[in-house]
Amino acid sequence: MKIKSQVTDKIATTIFYMAAVFLVLLLILFTGYIIYNGRHRLNLNFIFTEPNSMEAGGGIGPQLFNTIYMVVLSMIFTLPIGLCAGIYMAEYAKPNRLTKTIRFCIEALASLPSIVIGLFGLLVFVTMTGWGYTLLSGALAVSVLNLPIITRISEDAIRSVSPSIKEASLAVGASHWQTIVKVILPCAIPSLITGIILTSGRVLGEAAALIFTAGISGFPIDFSNMDPTNTSSPLSPFRPAETLAVFIYKVNSEGTAPDARMVADGASAVLILFVFVFNIAARILGKTLSRRFSGKS
Amino acid sequence: MIKKGKTNFSPHYIRTELLGKTIVTFFGIFLITLTICLVFFIASKGLSTFFKDKQSPLDFLFSSIWKPERGFDEGGPLTGGFVFIFGSVSISSLALLISTPFSIAIAIFMTEISPKFGQKVLQPVIEVFVGIPSVVYGWVGLCVLVPFIGNTFGGLGKSLLAGAIVLAVMIFPTITSVSVDALKTLPKDYKEASYALGSTRWQTIRKVLVPAALPGMLTGIVLGLARAFGEALAVQMVIGNNFFMPKSILDRSITLTSVITMEMGEAPIGTVHNNALWSLALLLLIISFLFIALIHKIGAKGSFSK
């Protein structure tokens, strides 16, 4: 009986090890496949030139620019609102019905399929505002998508600040708000920064919320035009703008260029490298900041 | 100086406390407003199929004939969404079936078998999987998985099975991370008591740890299911988008999200077709709220048994 149970234990352990090894292999194969397939396109020419739907040799320059612009623009909306809501939840919210309702709303917003948020954006930011498909509408839709996450991250970051620091500040006569701004927020910065970078990384890969808000048309932009009020300028938020993720989706479903497949391979490789850079940057920055803030540099 | 416990509207108090407090409270309440707006707008559009266009809600849920553009001389439009509902339910269940055993095995490995390897290697690996964009999952699925299924089993390769496998990879990080948290919060006594009784590690895992962490694991599974249900583009790229009931898991199929993605751009605003697509979106919203309610129920039950 004892022997049997020990044999079973050995078998189970082996299976667990196999699962772990399989997972690591899957990641290596997956990312390896993407980067290997896109290797011919990982050059500056591909990254900076315009796409071409008629012949081979098109690049992803505008899409890459749009993606970065979209990240920045959406964070301009998400960050202040999410941070304020997070401060409220961590510091001011009393255990009552209102707080419970807000918590439910955060959860509900966070679990909504991104396509539903895209449709909400289509209705409110595209149709009702009369803007049509614009970069700004897309950024607003993505903000709605990221808002619950930034709120949660801010709340957690603020809550993880040691209460003794807060009490010390209150004890020397600072008001609650002064304590939050001058003492708690600076202490929460390392974990806030990590969370913010990881969340903005989500915008890179978001496509479902953007196809109905920022549009899937490659709108020609003129990089020499720097007037933000002109719709052919790259800086204008009032122009349709497809991001890299939307571009990959579009190339797959309606690509017409003879090298559409290779363009999608290249774009996927660039996108995934970007995601890696974001993840690594978030980790390194978070670590260095927290080391500096805790005085161990 | 402000004395504690006294409401005092001096300029100093307003500047150092009230102003900031009001702003953050406003944004806290803003989240409620936003959620209500979202539900209201989607519901007002989604319900007009039934109130304005007089489509039957029962047919919408249970009929499998989707002809929203059929003319009135032929009997009027039909908006049966059963094929999409069936597609979404079957693909998510299949994904869950593939993903759950694996995800939980990984979670157990990370907490019980080799926490060090789990922390140093598997944790970052899982985070990378979370970061990979869904279109990239779809693209790799289309380039690798679809031809593989086509060659092995015959047929086109674009199938329910392909969609379910892609989804299984996408939802495993959710299930694993929540299960890891559930296993980590278990009191050490459970494990030690089991070892003291002479059980092997596998017996401890199977008879003590997994049953005790079950509510937390179920939460993870429901979260994974919710993610699978709402995923749009990756599924749409590999599922084949066929408007008929699938005959097997190797047949092409369609989901709620993929029909919205494909047709929303073509259906003119105000038509029955467009409204019916909004009804599908409303259905997605309701289902995602139901999932949250379910998670709360599991959580309440779990804390009660502790």
C-alpha cells in the first residue's frame, strides 16, 4: 500500500514537471516563431516607411507612430482620473454602500469584453460627438478600457505604503490631503510607475476596441506637417488612425499586397518586441525606483 | 490649525483638505456614472430590436435563422442569434476544458513542487503570455494551428477546435495566477497536518490543498471563462465564421463577438440588422455581469467555509 502511494506520488511529480517544461517550451516556440518569421522585416526601412497595399515592400511607419500616439493620448485621460479614483478608494472611501457600488463598477468595467467598450465608443465618441473615426475617439475608448485597471493599481500602490509613514505625517499636523500628496504618493511612486507602464503596454495590443473607434483605414499622413489642427498632420488627434495591432488584423482579413503575409509577420514581430521592451522597462524602472526610494542605492 | 473632529470651512481647510477630497470623491463617483452610461447606451440600442423593430426576444435567443436584411415581402427580417450563442458557449467551454487542468497543474507546481523555479522562471513566462496581444495569438493560430489541424484531420483547419486552442492559451495565465494566489493563502497547518499523518505530496495536494483552495480556483476559472467569452479578434481569425450550426469540433463556427466584428461596419445605423448586432453586444454585457455575480457568490461561499 505504501509502495503504491509512493509510486503514484512519483508519477504525479513527473507530470507536474512535464507541465512546467511544456509551458516554457511553448513560450520559446511561440515567440521564437514570431521573431524568426519576422526577422527579414526587422530593419529600419520596414519600421519607418509607409505601407503599400498594391505592391511589395510596404512598411509600418504610420501605424507605429499611431500606436505610440494612442498610448500617450489615452494615458493623458486615464492617468489623472484613475489616480484620483484610486486615492479616493484607498484613503477616503468609507465602508458603506457607495464604496461597494464603486467597487462593483470597477469590477464590472474591468471584466467587460473590449469589443463592448469599442461599441460604446462607437456610439458616444464617434457618432454622438460627430467626430467620425478619429485617433481621439480611439484613445477615449481605450481609456475606458484601462480606467478600472489604473484605479486598482493606484489603490493597491497607495494601500501598500506603510501606515507608520502616514501616521507620522498626520502627527506633525499635516491634513489628510497634504499627507496624501506630500507623503503617501511619493512613497507609492515605484509601484505606480510599474503598473502604469504595464497598463499602457496593453494599449499596444488592443485592437477590438479600436476598429470601431479609430477606424481601420490607413489615412495618409504627412510627417512634414506639424500643425495639430490639420488632419493630414501626424500630430492631429482628429484623423482616422490604425494602430499596429489593428493593422495586423486588417492585413489578415483584407490584405491586398502580394507580401501581405510577410508584412503581418514583420508587424507581429515588431509588436511583440515592443511588448517585451515595455515589460522589461517596467520591471527595471520599478526596481531601481524602489531601491532609490528605500534609500539603498 | 484645524482641530480634529470639527467641520470648519476656513480658507485654510478648503485649501489643504476639502478641495483635494472633493476632486478625488468626484472621480470615484465618476466611475459609477461611467458604468451607468455604458449600460444605458448599450441597452437603449440593444433593446430597440425588441421594442422598435418588434423582434421576438425568444427567437433572438433560440432561433438559429439570422437573416436581418430579409425584405418585408419575404416575411421580414429574422434575428435569431442561437448559432452565435451556441458558438460562444461551446468554444469557451472547450477552451476551459483544455486549459483548466494544465493551468491548475502549473499553479500547483509553482506553489508546492518548486516555488523557486516557479518564481524565477514560470512567473515571468506567464507575464509574457499575458502581454502578447490577442491579434498576435490569432495570427500565429492562423499560420501554425489552422494548417496543422487541416493536415491532421482534413478539412479547412479553421474550426471550433482551432479557436478553442488559441483561447486556451490566452486564458491560462488568468486561471493560473488566481489559483496560485488561492493556494498561497492556505494556512500552512493544512499541509503540515497532512504530512504528519504520513501522506505523500501527491496525496496532500489531491486530498487537502486542492479541495481547500477550490473556491479560489473556481474564481480563476470563471474569470478565464469571462475572458474567453469576450475575446473577439483572435477567435474570429481562426474560427472560420460560418453562419450554420457546427456539426463537430472540426467544423467552422461563429461567435457573438466575431459576428459583431464582421457585420457592425456594414450594417447601416438604425436598421434592424444594426440594432440586432447591438442586442448581441447587450447580451455579451449581461453575460459578463452574470460572471461577476457568480464570482461574488463563489467568494462568499468560500469565506463562509473557512
